[in-house]
Amino acid sequence: MKKFVCVLLLIGSSYLYAQTKILVLGTAQDGGFPHLGCQKECQAAWEDPSLRKYVVSLAVIDESENKWWLFEATPDITEQLHHFQQWTNKKYPFLPEGIFITHAHIGHYTGLMQLGFEAMGAKSVNVYVLPKLAAFLEGNGPWSQLVDFENIVINRLTENETIELTGDFQTKTYRVPHRDEFSETAGFQIITSGKKNLFIPDIDKWEKWEFDILEEVKNNDRAFIDGSFFADGELADRSMDDIPHPFVSETMNLFEDQPDSVKSRIFFIHFNHTNPLLWDATTRMKVISAGFNMAVQGKFYE
């Protein structure tokens, strides 16, 4: 009888602890940090490699299935997959079961090249994208060669549809407004171990989205959302109207009257090299003291 009870307890315990977790592989905007041509803000990071921030990316790990998935194929994918193995003690396969990509801006899909004939020569890695991005990859070189050589297999996603990857991991695909020169832009809800995580690294402005970001954050346990720029005027030589994003200061103002239990669900991510959240402790403390968070490279979120 004691043995039988112990077995039941062990079985039951598997439901008490998170089987699926998120690992942040990068937090920077498409150009990374330090950024090409950046001297003033990036000087310390040039001198100290430990301050480097890779381009925005998440890994979703299902421990019970011994599988993992990658969100975004960034220009830093070589280093990110190497560090994934280090941070997880080489417990999981080197390549993910699949890669979810939000859109065709350089920080989000160009890492696919490393899976190709001239590099790793991967075999049939599933790539999950919305239809316009699928057509872009299939119809334009060098990405089309990845398809032709079966380095990758394109899986078309449907807007607002939820798909199940394992019993403990599902994703829902959103369409978000952004500069869609070559593809539409997706956002994802990542459902892990009963927790809901919003992932929207790129969007023009919250008011342009068909969904209410206030309600979406309330309906998720955690939200990794666009923190590209801290405030207007950050780019001295470019009009910020040409590259619209919700400023971190705008999002903080939008959530100002919300309780800490809501604000604490927000984890800003996708920081441009000009964003002082990358290199200024005073600005970071301002965000933290207001009840918000910043995603941390190399950190697990369960």
C-alpha cells in the first residue's frame, strides 16, 4: 500500500511543477548591442563582451518531452544556440523542434541562413510563419534554397488560431500592425504549463492594434512586449515617425493607474542601442520602481 501511495504522489507531483519554461536568449533590437557604428552608448559593451546583448529571441522548453522551440531566428543564432546548450547543461537537442518567426525584418528571420547548405546543412527544421512571410521565404533567395534543399519545412500559421505542440505547450498567433514591407507581422501567445505569455517584440503603436493591450496584459501571466525606445527624440539624426514603436514611457503611462499585480506582468524587450535601459542604471531603476520589468538575457521564466 505504501508503495502504491508513493507512486500516486510522484505522478501527482508532475502536475504541481512547471514542465515547460521560457529562456530568454536575447533582448536587443535587430542590430544587437553593441550596434554597428555605435560608440558613445556602446563603448562599455565594446570593451566588455559580458555586456553584450543578443537580438531578441526566446526558447520554450518542454522538459517532459525533452523538446524545445525557438522564437525568432536572429543574426545571433549561432551564439544563441551555443549558449542555449550551456544554460541548459546540454540536456536538450541542439536544434529546436521548430522556429516561430514574427516578421521579415533582419533581426527576426535572417538567422535561418545558418541552417543552410553553406553552414549547418540542417534537415527539415519546422519554421512557423504567417502566409505572406511563407511566400516571401519560398519565393526569394537565399531563403528559397533552404526550402528547396529541405533544410527547413514551412508551416503556415493562421491568424487568431491556437495550435498544440505538446500537451504542455500551445501557441496562439496574433496579427499586429507594423512596417510590413516584405511580410505581415505576428505576435504570439505562448501557453506553458497553464501559464499564458504574450510575445510582441515589434508593433507600431498600441492604439493601432485591434486588441486592447491593457486587457491582453491582464489576460496573460507575463507579457514580453516592445521596448525598442524609451522616449521620443532618442534618435538624433532620424525621425522617429518613420520607425514607430510604443515608447517604454508611453506604455508605462498607459498602465500608470493599474495595480502592481498588472504592471509586474510586463517585461520590456527588443531594446534599441539608444535605449538607456541597456546602459543606464538610473533609467532601469525608474522602470523597476514603477512596478515594471525588463526581460533578462539568460534568465528562465517558469
